[in-house]
Amino acid sequence: MSLDAWIAIGVVLTIFPLMALSRLGPDIILLGAVVLLMSLGVIDPQQALGGFSNSGLFTVAFMYVLVASIRETGGIDLIIRYVLGHPVGERGALTRLLLPVASLSGFLNNTPVVATYIPAVMSWSQRLRLSPQRLLMPLSFASILGGTVTLFGTSTNLVVHGLLIDRYPELEMGLFDLAWVGVPVAIAGLVYLIMLGPRLLPAREGVAKAFANPREFTIEMEVEPEGVLVDRTVEEAGLRHLQELFLIEIERAGNVVSVVGPGERLKGGDRLVFAGTSDAAVELQQIRGLRPSRDATSNLEKEFKERRLVEAVVSDQCQFIGQRIRDGHFRTLYGAAVLAICRGGERVTGNLGQVRLQAADVLLLEARPPFIERHRQSKEFLLISELNGSARPVHEKAPLAWGILLGAVLLAALGVVSILNAAMLGAALALLTGCCSVSAAKRGLDTQVLLTIAASFGVGAALESSGAAEVLANGILAMMVGNPLLLLIATYCVVSLLTELVTNNAAAVIIFPVVMSAAESLGVNLMPYVIAIMFAASASFLTPIGYQTNLMVHGPGGYRFSDFLRVGGGLNLLAGVIALSLIPLVWPF
């Protein structure tokens, strides 16, 4: 084996543990790997940048714009309003929820579908007197199952298809070719969730209960009108660096000063709202010039145009992970104050300033209205849900947005134009008709996913051009004793395991050239292995970190790691058995 092949294998073996264990984003890790491989001469600049010209990458980008048009016009909200309704029993609720989610996810990126449904499901579950935990995990799993039905369903399908037609143009697939396997997998998975879900899902209270009463996590004091603190700044009054408290806002003459700065001057009669522990109230009462608030109404129960209460789920890409809130100056960076933190379905008690943030933590924030728009598409947070006064989108153009999406699907399905051209035409129409603004389209582009996909191509090219893919393929063949079926099973299992640990797109793209080399050596049909890669990379149910939608519901649902293993383990096995049974029948070796 050549030196270049050893380097390529060494880089790949380093990438996977880094993506599984490091806080660095997969895009940064993969781009770094491509730069290293190019610097060492394993790949040339054309190979390194080849991913940025791949048709699958551009199809994914145009689909993000189409999804943004549905979101901006409130298209998904319409379905929520008219479909969820008033079901009878828990299984009826699951049926009403899962069927439309799975159907939508066949044509829309499932991340915004799940993000839109979560707040609706939270309030819907209260009306039904069900714990949100009984619905949120099935919501994520249904979106994943729906994505396996069409080429549009997941970015992984589009990317693997792009790799396929770049290498073998004659093997181009149709939009619904995957449905021969995807529909049975999705139906079986939905039946599993509806029939067995109520027995397997937990029933803890989760975030809704933990954040139910604002009085539990706020302390209110009043500045004495003739006291010594009048006209002093917050810094001078000693209220800036309290041990277990944050001053989050001041109510003054019917208005609210949110995200209070150290130079803010106090006035007589100001009501000061602190977030912290109840024990810290003793410390406040000892400060001369402050007295307990005489108003029986909690300040957070009042509505102010300057203030919003917001729930935000911390992303695994948040720069504050592992840092204490006070040390990281969270309030300064985001312009929002942390009122409470929920982790594993329970509110974190004690000194908030000393809490180190973790991925999937749910934060209850007090913020100004611009915070919501600014961070709705931020990679720092997986979900932004406003608790009071949430503005709803204008629905007038929702039918037009849906019409454009369905038109793009029909053009691709009937073979009138390619999937790339259909997505491109749909995105252009969405912009021209005003269903989606240019700024909303830019926000809708998930640059991390796009960069991860593009960089993965460079790493895959290194495996192929250096000969490493061929060597690895021969090693796999030796273990499989030249059996095409064993190779198919091994492909599915390896990709399924990797996608639970790292990103599904990276796992699929890096494994693709190895599996193709092995299949070519056997002289068999390549399509069974292409389909197996698509399904194995998408069917991620075992861990909250395996798929973004799983991480999105992990915090709001108050789930534990074991909950995903218990519910998702059987679903992973069911999807794998059905897919591996049907793939050789639809695409014979």
C-alpha cells in the first residue's frame, strides 16, 4: 500500500473519533482534513474542491430555500392547525401527529418540520392531558422515517445520489425509486411507534412542568424611594456581581428595562427582578436600600413589548458548552438573561451562574423581541420557541408556496427535468413570487451541513485516488468470502453505526468509495449497496446525537439516553431487517 493510502486511512481514522468526541463542528474537522490531505499531496486542489461543484450539494441548497418559503408563509402551521385536532386516546394522538409529519418529511427537510411542530405539540399535549414525552420522540422518528421515502427526503439521499451520478451517470435514480423500500420501512416504523410507543415511552413531566411557575426561579425586590441606592448605578449598588443571583430586568413606571447594563441608574420605586436561588433572597434583604416587592403579581406574568420569554435548546455547536454562564458572559453576547435551565426533564437548581452548559439543555430566557429573529436560524440553538405573544406568519402566500413545492416534485417525478433543475426552478419561483425573501433564504441555508457535505467529498476522493479504498474493499471482501449479501449486510451495519456517532452525510460520503470498490470487485450490481448506504445513514434512532431532530426533542422532552436506546433500538432493528430483505428483491445483485 502506498504512503498516500496510509495517510488517507490515518486521516479518516482520526476524523471519526474527533467528530464523535470533540466540540469542534464536523464542518471544521472535515475542512481541516481536506486542507491536510491537499498539503501532503494526497489530493490535488481540483479533488479537494470537487465537492463544492457536486449536483447533490446544490440540490440540498435549493431545497433549503423551498423549505424556507414554506416556513416563512406559515405553510406548516396551517397543517398543524387543521390536522392535529381532538383525537381520542394516546394512539389516536400519535396517528394524527405521525402520519402528516412522515408525509411532509418526504418532501421537506425534516429539521424545520420538527422545529415547527415542537411548540405546537407541547401546547397540544397539555390540552390532551398527555405528557409531551409521549409525543416528541415519535415526532422525531416519524420525520426520519418519512425522509427515507423519496430522494428529496433527506440531504443524505441527495448527496449519495450526487456521488452516484458523478461516477456512474447511467445509474441516475428517479424521485420515487426509493419508495419501493422506503414506504414499507416507514409504514412498519409508524405502526411500531403507534402500537408499542405507549408501552415504551417514558412519562416524566419534562420542560413544561419545570418552567411552569415563574415565581419558582425569580426573586423581586423594590428600590426604596428615599433610600441610599437612588441614582446609583447597578455597579455602584453592588448588584452586578452577586454570588447566586442575576439582575435580569427593571420595571420602571409601567415599562421594563431588559438585559440591564452595569451603568443603568436606579430610581426610587424600581422593581428589580433577579434570577437565582430562593436562599439568595436573604442576601438581597441585607442590602440597604432594597425591600421585598409589595406587588403580589409576578413581574414575569405581566406583558411588556420590550420583553419576551423564550425557550431555547442548546445546540452541540454552541460556543458556551462546557463553560459556566457567568464566566462566558452569556448575557453580554446574546442580549438575553438566563432565568432557568432544564436538563433531563428536571430544572437545574442552585447557582445558575456556576452551571456549565451541555448540549440539549433547555434554557428559559428573558430577551428583547429582536433576539428571536436574530437567533431563530442560529447554529447556537436548535430551537427557539417564544412563550408569550408569539407572532404568527402571514398565511396568504402559503398555498402558493405549497404549489411551488408540489410543482417541483411533479417535474422531477415525471422526469421532465432533473431533480437539481426542479429544485432550482422551485427556489427561483419562491424568491420571485415573494414566498421567501432573499434574507430568509440565506438564513435557511444550513451552511454547516453544506460545508460538511462538500468537505466529505474531498476525504472520499483521497480514499479513492490513493488506492486506500481498493485496499479496504479487498480486506472487506476477504472477510465476506466474496458473498454479495454479506457485503450488503456489512455495509448497512457499518454505516448505521457510524451515523449514530458522527454526521450521517460524512459517514455516507466517506464509506461510499470503499463500498463501490468492493462491489465492483465482485462484479455485481452497485445499486443495492447505494440504497443500503442511503437507508443506513438516515435510519438513526439509537442516540440523541445521531440525528439533529433527535437532539431537538431530547431537551424539551426531558429524555434520557436510555429512552432512545429502549424505543429506538427496536425501530433500528426493524428498519434494518425490512430494508435488507427488500433491497435485493428490488435491485437484484
